[in-house]
Amino acid sequence: YGVEVEDKNGNYVGQVNHVIRDSWTGGIRKFGVWNPKFEKDVMLSPEEVQEMKPDRIVLAVPVQPEA
């Protein structure tokens, strides 16, 4: 929680706000990223993560706020 997230282009996406886990395995199914530019949390799956670093998560996809 609180880890910063950036998209594949290096743009700031937000901070991890909550995590949804699989009730059977305990693995992460989705995680919500909060940013005041978005009307709601951006929900991302572990498959969209390119790299996890100690201080941030780098996504394999670009993320842009809706116009």
C-alpha cells in the first residue's frame, strides 16, 4: 500500500490504494491505484505489471486519464 505506480512511458499513475486478493490462493487478483486526476481508482491486474521495484511499480501499459 502506498507504493507509487508509473506507466510504461514513465508517467506517474498514482499510489496503490487497495489490493483485491483471491480468497482461495491469497494471490493478488487486482490492485487499485488512486490519483486525483481520475474520477475513481484505476483497477489493474498483476499481468499489467512489467516490473516491481522496492519503491515503485512499473506497468507494461500506458495509462491516461479519461477526458
